[in-house]
Amino acid sequence: MVLTQSIGVESGLQYLSESKEALQSRSVAGRKPSPNQEILPLTASVNSRDRLEIGGCEVTALVEQFGSPLYILDEETLRATSSQYRDAFEKYYPGESQVLYASKAWSCLAVCAIAGSEGLGIDVVSAGEIHTALQAGVHPDKIYFHGNNKSREEIQLAVESGCTIVADNWLDLETLAELGKLGVSSKTGGPTRVMVRFTPGIECHTHEYIQTGQIDSKFGFDPNSLDRVFSFISQQPSLCCVGVHAHIGSQIFELQPHDDLAEVIVQALTKAHSYGLPATEINIGGGLGIRYTEADDPPSIQDWARTICTAVVAACDRHKLALPKLLCEPGRSLVGTACVTAYTVGSQKVIPGMRTYLSVDGGMSDNPRPITYQSVYRVIAANQMSATLTETVTVAGKHCESGDILIKDAKLPKCQPGDILVVTATGAYNYSMASNYNRVPRPAAVLVRNGEVNTIVQRETYQDLLRFDRLPERLSAQK
Ligand code: LLP
């Protein structure tokens, strides 16, 4: 049997009361709740109709208005998370710092604009993400372009836009040098800002698909090649090496790997200096985990930031180095908890003595994480929050694939077709990894705040699904 819903949870209310008690005890201790340690968005509450509200909006009413599946993003949680990251680095790091939002977690205009308005920069990994960040009004000074196989066109776009390029491999460097020789530069002129990404050789405990720091990784330069890399850059007048970057993985609950990373990355910076490079920035990546279920116990944003800042200060002290500008680039922990996905219950299949399948109107096309990483989520019946959780059911998606299961052995009250279920903590790597499998249109996303609701991503239509299809003339004649 796979993980059951939870031990001792009697109704959906308990997710809230647990959450609220946690909030109260932490605020008594004088600390703000760290959103990545919550299961529900910070504004979650239950109204007098026994229904779940997020951002002052009743979830069932949102589904009536916008349909389902529906991503519901809570602006207050996203802003609280962003400001906690920013404030924590300002508090614990005596030098300059910059938090970047890793937009691969959810790249769309509204999310990038909110992150930008909170003072965050943006980490992008494709021309599409660059375009989105720029269109959202983020200044290119604060856009950092990653990727292990950037195309020449993508690099050119990033250079001309004035973004910083995170060089991942020799092809990146050769392309950059070539573009420099051709006179390609940012509108403001001056050399292109380059950071060097390397694999730090640090392993962490997370799903193998999202481990990145180990030497056997497709990302970044081998640490043994750094001498050649810095020597190459030092000979390119069009390039300015501003610093070094390393990222160790995602959904990490331990603090030690980030503590260890500080020394490795500061050593790399010292090496860059030995080639006369004016490198003054280090980027320690992202990776802080979130609480998908009660079994998940991630450190708070404050503790994560304090660990990193303290370790970087100590490492610089050991190497007698002036404090570099410190960057980090969280994705999941910034946006994950701020969003829930609402679904409508449809058919049920009861296999006596074995399992009950409760199907919803979405699944692996809007949340591919359970089928890809065996991720476990929590689900709540949003229209009967105080009903006793009497049933153990498997919440299945609607796709033509047996593996399209959202949650195994979920604890829910008795549900009927038309009931509204909410899967929590779906802000990161859900919309951004969504597909049209089975020609299912991708859901809408709404932003909620103080009872106000705005569409931030429109629901796809059937016409949208055909937008890029072309029918050769001789086939259309058959119609
Ligand atoms: N920086 C770099 C260079 C990265 O590769 C990543 C994530 C991040 C920052 C942000 O990491 P975060 O703070 O979100 O952990 N699709 C997978 C996660 C892939 C992560 C890829 N890189 C999932 O759904 O779990």
C-alpha cells in the first residue's frame, strides 16, 4: 500500500486548524509562518457554508464562475514568501544580496510580475522564459539565463536584451565569444555579463531526477575544468565573468548540503580571481523543499537563508575574501504552497474489498508530478469541510492511462459527482509542466486576493488545440 492520506485527520477542517495552530504558535514565538512549511495557502479559511475559501474567495464559487480544473493562486502567500526570502537575506547577509525566482516552477506574466514587484530577479532557462520575464516588466539586469543546451538564437536574444548568461558548457562560451567578435552586445553596450556554472560534487537526498549537484550530471562544468574556463574567459574582451554558480537539487529538507556548498563555491570564486577576473557574485541555486504532506518537514525560509549566509560569510573569512554579492534562485518554495488546484468529482468505480476509484476532471495533464516522480499530495473536499473523512479512495485523473492517479488512498468524506476537491501545494511544476495529453485543454488560473479574483491564465479552448494543426489540401478535400 502506498502512503495513506494521514493519521488522525477526521475532517478537512483539521488541515486548517493544524495550519492555524501552527501559525499561532509560531507567531507567539515572534516568528512569521514560513509558507513552505504549510500545506494550505496562508489565507485558507472555512466560511459559514462549510466551504473552503482562499484569498477571501469561496473555491466552489470560483469553480462555478471559471470552471474546473482551476489553478487558484493566492497572492498574499506568494508575496509573503517573496518578502520573507528577501528580508531573510537582507537580515543574515552583511553584503549585497539578490533573490531570483526560478521561473521554471511557474512562468507566466502575473507570477513574474508579482515576483518582480517584490524586488526579486528572475532565473530563466529558455527564450520563452526570457520573453515572459521581459514582458512582465522585469529589468534585464535582474534576469539570469541558464540552460545546458542553449541555442545560438537564445544566447543572442539574452545578450541583446542585457541579461546575464550563466555559462554551462564550452559551447555556451564559444558561442558567446563568437557573438562578441561579431559585435553582438546589449543595447547599453559593454561586455556581456557571464556567470560560470559548475557541478559542486555535493549529493543530497531527493528524487534522482531532481538531483543536480553530483558530478554525474548534465549541468555545469566539471570542477576540474575551471582553470581552463577562467583562462578562456580572461582572453575574451567581449565577456565579463561576474561570478560563479552551483545548484545541488530540488525539494531538499537538509541544510547541510547548502552549508557545504558555501566553501566549494567560494573556492571557485577565488580561482576566478587568480585569472584576474572581476568576479564578485556567487549564486547558490535553489532547492528548499515544501510541505506537500504532514510527513514533509522542510526547514523554514529563515533557517535556510541563515545557514547559507553564515556559511558564506565564514568561507569568505577563511579565504580572506571581500563578501561577494550573494544570489539564490528558489522556485518551488516560492510559489508551491501559494496555489491549489480545484477539480470536480465525476465517476466512481468500487472494487469490493480492493479499492474505490474517484475520478476527477483533470489529472496528469495539469499535474504530471505524481506519475513522473511518484509525488504525494493532499486532497480536501472543498464543499464539505467539516464532514467526517469516512472513505479511503484513490483519486484518479481522466486520462487514458492507468498510471494517471493523482492520490492513492486519500481520506475523504463521502463524495458525489459534482463535489469539488482541492489538491494543495500545486503552484510549482504543475502549470509549467502541464500538457494537452488526450487533447485536454489546459486549465485556467486565477489570482485571488481579499475577495477579488482575476484570471491570470485563460482556459484553453478546443479551437486553441487546433491552432497549430495544418491539414494538407488533399486531405481537407476528403472532408
Ligand atoms: N536553479 C537551478 C539551476 C535549477 O535547476 C532549479 C530547478 C532551481 C534553481 C529551482 O529549484 P527549486 O527551488 O524549485 O527546488 N520538475 C521537478 C523539479 C525540477 C527542478 C529543476 N531545477 C519537480 O516537479 O519536482
